[in-house]
Amino acid sequence: MKNLYINTRFFFTLIGVGILYVFAFFFPFVMIVAHICLVLCFLAMMIDYLFVFNRNDGILAQRILPEKLSNGDENAVKIDIKNKYPFKIHAKVIDEIPFQFQKRDFLIEKQIEPGKNSFFQYILEPKERGEYHFGNLNIYVSSPLAFVSKRFTFQKDAALPSYPSFIHLRKYELMALQSEFLLGGIKKIRKLGHTMEFEQIKDYVPGDDIRTINWKATSKTNRLMVNQFQDEKSQRIFMLIDTGRTMKMPFKGLSLLDYSINATMALSHIILKKGDRAGMMTFSKKTENKIAAENKSGQLKKISEALYNIKTDFFESDFSRLYQDVKYSLNQRSLILLFTNFETLDGLNRQLKYLRGIAKNHLLVVVFFKNSELQTLIHKNPESMQEIYDEIIAEKFEFEKKLIIQELRKYGIYTVYTLPENLSIDVINKYLEIKARGIL
């Protein structure tokens, strides 16, 4: 009996019978009609009960989960239900999804023909990394009479890890391997010149750079020959992720740290596909999660595992400790992408000497963030005095960000200043630009 649930249709029918009894006080001949309807109502309920509860395997169902969730992306959870009843059923699906999603009104309703399957999916978008625990898959089945329902329970307890974003890695790879990367559909990276890694000597064809003509080979073969070069490979690329309190700021459900982690995953994938070496470390009061720059087959998985359980703390990050660790652990010139956030010029000036120290031996790119809420205020047409004040303050903060960019450029430090949601595209674009210009 614990799986028996009485549907609202039965109660509405009883309300209708009750109304007949009310009319019977004024019209006595209605009393017999009310008695008959009451008996028919309970008789229909008993018949419906026998239809639904006459077999224990009335339906078969399973929840099909991905191997892991991709943080910040849309992940599909699939459900397959087979109707083994000899009649059409109405199924209400209530999946006990992890509490992190805070979905209190989850309900999917399906009509399933006898002997048929219903295959459908719903979307979950995790905003935190870690373990996600699913409960029971509950399906409430009713017959066409729909007076009672029977609850079927499947797949008790399932745990699923949420890893840094990996769903869009293939998309970024296809774009990067074309040697051009589109930013917002309008910006192209143009390859400037060539690098100095020799590949082969080939016949000259119209359009080849005449500066690459190999005169010795031309004199021997009596036809124009040119040197062909390729992108330098096996260059070291390190991503340094700030886990201090400035990275706790949330935008669209994800913290700046989560955006940085997702961008690190995407960039690492492109770096490895380009033949370079990808490495990373995190820092706050001290440096942690150090992954040496390698180009091995399991490097991306190693980076993903290191990023899996990274959390922000509420300390101010120690850039002096970062400078020391970079100086002693990175003994070869590398491209370093530093994911952090500076809100004021004073905040930058306190750390500038350490950034300059890193930039002396490495090519440093500081990645920091636009405040999307301030951008909304700046581009909003003010309609009141308060909105005018808000716009002026927002423009002041935006101007200070531009001063930060100028200050960094004075010392040869490159920057990526972007909205959090555009971070992955912009850092990949910057990496490809540096590769194309051959400045590493």
C-alpha cells in the first residue's frame, strides 16, 4: 500500500458527487442519482487499482548518466521507460536530482503506448565542481481512468563527479587547428611572418615569400627553391591560477575561479594539440597543485584531476611567494598566463614589482576580468539621477581598469581583459596570436 497514491481526479469526482447530495436537499429525486454516482466512483477506483497493481513489472526504466558532469555546461541526463502494461499509461517522472541544483519542482509527464518505449532527456547545468549524488528515479503510473497511481522506484543512489568544463574542447580544437580563431565572429588572428624552425626545401610556387628563397638549392637544381618553416613546438606554457579571495566573485552562477579553471582546461587542450607543453599551478598563500609542463598523452587528464577540487580561500594572494616559486621552478623561458583579478590601480601597484620580476625571464600575460554588471550600467540609458550617479561610478571603475592595462604594458607585460563568459575564447586567441607572431 505504500506505493498507492490517489490522484486528484478521484477527489474532483467526489466533489461532484457531494454537489449532487447538496442538490438532493432541495430536489429529493436527485438522491438516488447521487447514491449511484458514489457507488460507481468507488467501483471505478477499485477497477483502476486492479489494473495498475495487477503486476509488479508494469514498467521498466533506467536513468542514463554521463561518465562525469562538465562544470558550467549543459549536461544531458537521459531516461528510458518501457510500458509493459496492455493499455496506455500516464507516467509522472520525478527524479531525485542532487541538492546543488535546488530544483524543487522537477516533474516530467509522458503518455506511453502499450509495449512501447519513451526515451527523453533533461538538462542539468552544474555551477560547482565536486560530487553530485542522485537519489531515486520515481515514476508514478496511472491507467486511463487515472483515479490511482502506482509508484515504481529505480536506481537508488548514484554519484557523479563534476569536472572542469570539457564539453566544448572539441569545438575549440577545430577552430584552433585552422590556424585562425574567431572571436565573436568578427576578429581574426592573421599569421605574421614565420617562425625559424626549418621544415623542408620545396619548389617555389607563386605566392611564396621571396625572402625564403634558398639560393644554394636554386643554383644546384636550376629552378627556384624556397625554405619552408613550421610553427615552433615543444614550447612551455604555464597557467597560474589565483585562488585568493578576489577570485570568489560570482558571475552568472560561476565564480571567477571556475571560469579560470574552465579556460585552463580549454587552453591546455589546444596547447597539447599544437605540440607545445602545458603545465599549471595554483597559488594563494603558497603555491599548490603543480603540474610540470609536458606533452604526454595523459597530460590533459592530469591537469583535469589537479583542477577538480580546487577551492578559493579568503586570503590575499602572496605574489612574493609566487615570484620565488616561479623563479626557482621554471628555469627555462616560458609563456605564463596568470589568471587573477585587479579591481584598482593601487591593488596592482602592490604586486607590480613581483610581476615585473616574473616578466624579466618569461613572457607574462596577465588575465583579469571585466565586471559584467558594471558593463550593463555603462551601456544603460539612465533615466533618473540615481542611475546617472551609478553610470558615472561604473565608468570610473572601468577607466581604472584601462589604467591597469597601460601600467602593465609599460613593462612589457601582455594582458587579456575580458568578460568572464568570453574568457576561454580570449585566452586561446591570445595564445594563438603569440604563436603566430613568434615572440615567445
